[in-house]
Amino acid sequence: MRRRLVLCSVAAALAFSAGAAALAGTARTAADPGVTPTSILLGGTVPLSGVAAAYSSVAVGANAYFKYVNAKGGVNGRRIDYTYLDDQYNPANTVQLTRKLVEQDKVFAIFNTLGTEPNLAIRPYLNQLKVPQLFAASGDTSFGADAAQYPYTIGFQPSYQAEGWILGRYMRQSHPHAKIAVIAQDDSYGRDLLLGFKRGLVGGSAKVIAAQNYEVTASDVSSQIARLKASGADTLAIFATPQFAIQSYVYASKLGWKPFVLTNAVSSASNIMVLASEGGTNKTVNGSVSVVFLKDPTDPRWSKDPAIVLYRSIMAKYAKGANVKDVYNVYGMAVAYATVDLLKRLGKNPTRAGLVAATDSMNITDDPFLLPGIVIKTGPKDHFPINQVYFQQWVNGGWKQFGSLVTYKSQ
Amino acid sequence: MGSPMLGTMGSPVSDFLQQVVSGLASGGIYASLALALVLIHRATGVINFAQGEMATFSTYLLWTLTANHGWPYWPAVGFTLAVSFVGGFGVYEMVIRPVEKGSVLRVVIVTIGLLLLFNGLTTWIWGGSQQSLHSPFPTRTIDVGGVAISVLDLGTIGVSIGVVIVLWLFFQFTKVGLAMRAAATNPAESRLVGVRVSSMLGLGWGLAAVLGAIAGALAAPSLASLDPNLMQATLIYAFAAAVLGGIDSPAGAVVGGLLLGVGLNLLGVYVGFIGADLRLPAALAVILVVLLVRPGGIFRRRVVSRV
Amino acid sequence: MRRVAGPLALFAALAVAVVVAPAFLSDFQAQEAAYVAVYAVALIGLNVLTGYTGQISLGHGAFMAVGGYTTAILMVDHGVRDVWTIPVAAVVAGAAGYLFGLPALRLSGLYLALATFAIAVATPSVIRKFEGFTGGESGKNLFGLPQLTAGTTPVHVLGRQLNYNNWLYYLCWTVAFVVYVVGWLMLRGRTGRALRAVRDSETAALSSGVSLARYKTLAFGVSAAYAGVAGSLYTIANASIYPDTFPVQLSIFLLVGVVVSGLGSLAGLVAGAVFIEFLPIWAQDISKSQGAPSVIYGAILIAVMFVLPTGVAGMARRVATFARGRYDRRAPGTD
């Protein structure tokens, strides 16, 4: 009996110390959090697995770019170390992993964390601890709009409301009598796009006459497309993620419906459009209009462009095995380029407060991975780094830019 | 920029029929995966939570052969079905057989483990982006009185019905089929008459894997793209279909799937509260209600448990 | 008295270890240990359901969500202090569990697993749908609220000043010990024997006069109440709650944790909780390629089912009986 008790106690103690030993992390000994004489540590979370895994390339592209910069000497003599962890798009994991990055790994800043819910979950914590939440990878408008309350947080891409507004304004001006049907994902992404879109339509006669949404866990949207067709609309606005954007095109074509289509930036990558065109047989994609701010690596326009050539060489060297056609890698490089620019401005002694001050006064005109003319700019009244896009239209199996640079001014 | 074609407003009747038709199409996909679930349950008494992920894995195999290695479509299908059969059999032998005599709990955990394993494998080998899989049927659409019916959807339903017929013939009229039925219902006595029970059970898993591969090969073109999450939502709907139709009945799986597809569509359209965002919970409700009210489903088979 | 001495000493040893540990752990490690306690609470409850009455639930994440949202709504919308929401969460989740337990009586084994699996998958959608209540996708944020103890300023407890991480640690482990003692008291004697009888043979239990319905639904209610407490603590620890906070993987991992623990002693359950908390991190350390962690989880789950069919506690027991030299036929949980 006593032997049993001893054995059980030993087992329990072993279990507990195994746990404690497992907890022992590798703490960085540094003067400032994340900054050593030779390195700056950035950390973040992305969904490497799970339903949103397709977007995790934003981390891969950024990481490859940092390695490239490090190989050329880094920034002010320091290399940039970027560590990213898999939160599986679960905000509870984001919270725990972010706290690990901040409290155990002692990162300089949280960078490029992907997703709206994940970023919302860590925002109050990071702002309270005065850790920069740099370039949150989400178009949710609140990351720019709530700057007064959360000064340490900033997004990067054009906000979904801005994008929606731009598309709405385009419809008001170019298709003034359109009857528009909308399919939108049932979350803040879809809702922000629709909200901005409706605001952009104000003052004109083009109207949204039908709207359908779908849950993120849906398997297909055939029912919704059928209802939208039944509304008699002549235009379809797709505020949906790639998988469902493809389905919207395919089902519309199946039903014999050939509306004029607007699609959103997240789903407008060329490889997605090609899938939707079903090898060229689906004519619904023709004439689609979208907005774009990044250089798409599958776009023949940029095949000889120095930035895309550089992109390919960096990916080949520092991200072997990654899918070079994936535009999210380009996003990662675009945001990494901006980060390097910021860190350079901080000089020899980077501080977190200095980083935040620098993000509030950005004026980067030469990010090569963004379309020509697009500027990353922030100021006292503008906490949205990118407010500009180009229109493009899908013709002959490829995107063709038209019109001039469009700038969004918040209402 | 050509002028857009004006949407033609159909009559309420043709709108209704369109919802029914697209519901039948979705239902055909649920039915094809449900068939695999039913087969495994009938043959081995196990609910295979990993069925969807195994089917996705097979589908990716088909995709990579045709898209990356230039195989022609039908030989690739044959090869994929063969590999799936061997794979299903192998999974049974290596992973299920050792634990199936133990508690139900162990078997459930093992199939959950398989779910995670296959899902991870698919993403690890082939990545997470959208791909496109060639369709076994032409992608033409036929217009019948304002209602669009696609040949692929007809083909999916047709294949599901065909599988039911083939399974029925197999179980009723072939020696192997008979042996499988015996092994499932009465393993002890089947051994006495010389049936190699464990081989029969493995055969059941192999066949189910083949059915899963067929389901995936139909689902990917129907759902317009292929990614590792292909069967995640469909798995729940397939469970609902199998439960609704009777978890031991292949015919029930097909009927259940079609009913479910149409029912969910109509509920979504005509019952405002449910709309599109409660589709999954609605399927869940179907599972719960059927299990509670008429556990055997529509085509139930009475099983008496002896004390 | 002898039967109690062994486990009592073990319990005391563990209690001492828990009280003393923060001196050896960093702030962040204390926080991680707090999460271990949270999972342990859920596992203690699930152990009552699965270990004692043999009912399989793949949906306990949903009961955690009920408890978590109870806490969040009370704190954010009604200004209630975090600790006082915990018992409320227990009651609400327990009621939900009891209500589910009533129809669940008619489901057994695999079908119950299937039904609870479907609930777990549907939970985020249902949370999103009732967004007037739950805040939908924007979730609820607790950080910075005065109701969140030690959230902004350290709290004074028993003469010591505790910052947020250490406060979390002590809160979660205190709750864990309290609920364990409550559970232990409840499972001694008649209730425990009746529950075990239900697991071992429903027919025998019936014929010896045990009301199946009562004990099976009781087990569901109790395990759901525990999950509600765990969900409440989880929400307090995360300082936030969103529909995706309770995905189906959580429910799966809870069941896995309870099976790994061997459906038995507290030490086993703590080991199971350690497993849940650290496996995702260890898996990522092994490989960061996309999909690799899932492969690792799956492989480990299957391997554990092969190698440790009676879990960690079963292994410890087998080691003990081997050392003693004879085969012990006592049912798990009677240490």
C-alpha cells in the first residue's frame, strides 16, 4: 500500500515536473525587449493549418524577404528575426501564443498576425503593455479607425469598407441603373465590404436589390446564387473568399445567368479567376471588375518587372517549395519592405515607442511590390497605410488595369 | 465591355423548382459520401469520423496524377480507386483491427486520430491553395422550363444510385458479399463456416475507401474547386444523410442525402430565421431529431440486443 | 481510513507542489500552468461522464462555450466581477448539460459520439447567429475592464501582491482543487457506485434497481457544469471570447485528454491537461510545415491508444501492481 502511494506520488511529481520542464522556454537576454546589438526579433501568428491556411503565405513571403535583407547586411547592422506560430485561426490560441511571444520570447513587436478575430483578441493586451501590433493582416476597418483608443495597432491593406466604397462609387458612375445582387460572407469581412459598397452607391440610382450571405462553414452556395438570379439582378457583387467566389462564378454560369460581376481583392488573384473560368468555358468571368493593389505574380504584365523578378529569386532561395504563384507571398514581401523601411528610420537604437511614432508618419513611395503609384502613407488624421487601388477588368483570360489611381478618403 | 445579360425573373414555381434541383445536386454529394459511411458501419460497426478526410486524400491523389503528372483522366481514376482500396484495407488492418475489440471509446479516438492525420497529410504534401479537378461528366447545363440542370449533377445522382444497385447486387448475389454480410452480423458463427472474418472487415474498409474516392471525384468538380477542406462540411451533412436514411442502408444513404439537400435548401429559402447561416445547425438538428425519434432512420433494420 | 490515507497524501503532495511552484516558474510559465488547471477542470468533469457512466461526448467544447459566454456577458454587459461569474457559469452550463442529457439517454456509444460531434461542429455557427446576445464575430473583450481581477493593477490576496499571471495561476488551481474535492465527495459511496454500475453494465444496473435515467442525466449535468467552469476560467484567462474560441478541435482534445489520462486519478487528469496544453506547441517545435502538426497529433493519438490503452493513470497503476507482484482487478478511480 505504501509502495503504491510512493509510486503514485512519484508519478505525479514526475508529471508535474515534466510539465514544468516543458514550460522552460528560451528566454532572450536583451537590453530592450527583442533588440540585441545584432538582431531585432519580430513575432506573430498565422493560420498554418485549418480552414484559413491558404492565407498563411503572408508569413512565408515576409520571412523570405527578411532573410534576403539579412543576407545583404540587415538594418543598421542588425538582422531581422521573424518567428511565426500557428494559431489555427482560433483567437484563444492567438492570445496564448502572442503572450508567449511577448512574455517569454520577448519580441520587439507583434507583426503580420493574420485574421480579424485573432487581431481583435490581442489588441487590448498589446496596447496595454505598449507592444506594437504592427501591420495586422486584416482589412477590418477598426484597426485604422480605432487609433485613438489603440495607438499601438495598425493595419496595412486597404480596409474592406474602403474597398467596398470604391466599388460602389464605380457602379454609381459607370453603371448608374444597375440592379445589383450581392453574395457576402457572414462575418465582418463580408459585412464591411457590403457596408462600404452601399455607402459608395449613395446618391446614384444603382441599387442593391438582393443580398445573400453564407456561413464560413458552408459547403456550397448554389442555393444562394439561385436566389440571387431569381431576383432579376443584372449585376453580381462577390464579397466572398476564394473558394466561394469560384463557386459563385461557376453556379451563375450553370444557371445560365450572365450578370456583370464585381469581385473583391481577396478573391481576385489570377489563379482564382482562372479556376473560376473553368478552362475558359465559363464566360461569366469575362468583364469582371475588381480592385488591386499588389503585383500579381501570375500576371504576364509583371513577368519582366524587376520587383517580380526579385520576388521569384528571393522565393527560390529562401522559401523553397512554396507556391510562387500565390499572391499572398507578394503581400508578405510588400509588408516586409515597409517594415524594413520603418526599422531603418529608427536608427541605431530602436524603441517600441519610436516604432509607433514612425508608423504614424509613414510616407513610403517606392514599395516595389505594390502597384506603381501606390503610396504607404499615414498621418495624424489617417491611420490607414494604404488607401489607393487600381481598377482592373478580366479580359481574354487576364486582368487589364484601366483608369487611373483611385484614392479613398474616409467619410 | 459587352452589355450584361439582364437577369430573367422566373416565376415563383421555377424558382422553387430551381432550389429543388440544386438541392438534389448538393444532396447527391452528401449521398455519395454517406454511402461510404454506411458501408463501414454495416461491415464493421464503426462510425468512421475520418471518412471525409480519407476521401479528400484520395481526391488529391487523382488530382496530382492528372494535373501534375499528365496522366489521362480515366486511367488515373482506376489507379486512384485501386490505391484507395488498398489504403482502406491497410488502415483497417494496421490501425482499426487492434483496437476494435476494446471499448467503443478507443475506436472513436482512433478514427479521430485518423481524421487529424489524413487532414494534415493532405495539406503537408499538396499545400492549402485552391486547385481544379477535371470533371468526369461534361459541364453542360440543360434548361428545362427555366430551370437549369447540370449534366454533372445528374451524373452525380446517377452514380450514387448506380453504386447502391451495385452494392445490393454484390451483397445479395456474390459469395464475397454474402461472406461480408455474415461477418458483420455474426462473426463467431461465420468463422465456424469458414469465413475469414477479419479479411471481410478489411474488405469493407477497402470498399468504403473506394466509395469515398468516388465521392471526392464527384464533389470537387461540383463544388468548383479542390482544397484540403473539401469534405469537412460535407462530412456532417453526410452523417446527417446516413442517419436520416438508416445507418445500415445504402439506399437510405442516397434517399437521405437527396432529402437533406432539398430540405436544407427549402428551409433556407422559405424559413427566414434559418436562412443560410443556420444550415449546419439545421443538419445537426436532423441528426439529433432522427436519432431520438426514429433511431433506425427511414430504412431501418431492427437489431435486437441480447443480454 | 486506510483507503483514504493513500490518495489523501497524494492529494496533499500535489497541493503543496502547486502552491510552491510559482517560485520556480517565470511569470509566463505560471500562465501556462493556469491553462493546465483550466483543462484539468474540464477533464475532471468529462471523467465523470466518460470514465464513470461510459457515455462518450465529442461536444464538451460546447458546454465550455456556454460557461464562457455566461461569464463574458455577465462581465461586459452587467458589470459582474469575474470570480462571481464562475458559479453562475457552472449552473447555466450544468442546466444545459442536464437538458441535453435527457434526450441523450436514448443514444448510446457511437451515436452519442456522433450527436455530440455534430454539436461541437455547429457551435461556432450558432454563436454567430445569436449575435445580439453573444456579440457575434466581434466577440467580447474583457481586457481592461475593472471587473477583470488583476487585469490592470495587481491584486492583494492573503497579504501577497499578485500580478495578472500569478493571480490567474492561483485562481485556476484553487478552482481546480475545489472542484476535484467536490467531485470526489460526490463520487464516493452510493452515487459513485451507481455511476460505475451504469458503465459496467446497464442491464445489470437496471436489474439491481439503479435508475439509469437519473444517473446518466446527472452525469451529463455534472460534467457540463465542470466544462462550464472551465469555459469561464478559459475566458477569464484569455480576457476575450469569440465564436471561434471553441472549435471542434477543442472538444476532440478534451476527449483525448480524458482518455489519455486513463479515466482515473487526479494526477492522470493533470497529465491529460498538460497533454492538451502543450501538444500543439511541441508539435510546432517539431515541424512548422503546413499540415505537419495535424499529422503529429493524429499519429500520437493513435499511438497512445495502442501503447497506453488505459492511459497514464493506467500505466502508473500497472507499474505499481507489477511492483507489487499481482494483478489488481479493481476498477479505475478507486485508489
